[in-house]
Amino acid sequence: MIELKFFERSDFQQLINWIETPEFLLQWGGPTFSFPLDEQQLENYLNNANSDNSNTLVYSVIEKETGNVIGHISLGNIDRKNKSARVGKVLVGDKNVRGKGIGKQMMTEILKVAFNELRLHRVSLGVFDFNNSAIVCYKKSGFVKEGLFRDARKIGDEYWNLWEMSILENEWFERNKD
């Protein structure tokens, strides 16, 4: 079992340690960051985040049993007028807990924030087409593929395709009505 807590400066080094390559940084952070990830970039990421009217909520993922930080996730582009937001920066950083359903738990917790607390209507995300484990996780969480952005990101000399996926509030509440 996991819980989300606001990402803080004391979590910076752990996150930096998890991001070992430019390719992994692009998968995790999209075009927002440049390699190597550093504290200044994370300071900028946290600017104006995690307050009542923020358009970004940034979390560390805590394993309840041990109290250890095992991952990271954010809810960004929060648009209260159109009742939408975007899940991003999803990372199960601790390699020892990968493949144990932590990703699905993380998605459940972030969607509780989106739909139960913020009362949003739509939550979207982007995922590279080769990241099959993430795609399976997002589908299990109720996300639906909407479309493929071909050659959406350039890394080195190659381009990566990006799936756009979303879940709507009625789909969330239908899945979680018990």
C-alpha cells in the first residue's frame, strides 16, 4: 500500500538519483527537463505548485509499510474552469518494487485527488508507444487510448510516438462505485 505526500526539497536527491539517462529523463519528464536533472530544475518544477489554487500538484509516493519514498507522480495543467488535468511525471523509482502493482495504486491515488477532491471531469496523460507496462497499467486504471501522436518527441537521432489517453469522471465513478 502507498500514500501520496507533497514532493519537497528533501526528496530532490532521491529523484535525481533515479534519472540515470537522457532517454529515461524524457520518458519521465517529457520536454520540461534537460539532462542531467538537477536541483535548480526541480526548484522551478515546484514553483507555484502544491498550494490551494495551483495548477500543478507534485507528489512523492510513500510505501506505507516502510515509510520509504518509492516513486513520483504529478497532476498538472489543472484547469478548474474546464474541469480537466493531466497526469505526468509517473515513476516507480525503486526498482525493488516494480512489477508489484505500485503503478496502478499510484494511478488510483492520483485519480482520487482529481475526481474526488478536485471534482474534475477529465484526466489525460501521454505515454510513449513502446512503454507497454505503463500502457497496460493505465488501461487497468480505466484510461482509454484517444490517439497516437507520431514522432512526437526527438531524442538523439530518433523520434518517439506518444499515445494520448484519458479517463472521464463517469468512467472513474462507474469503476469505483463500491
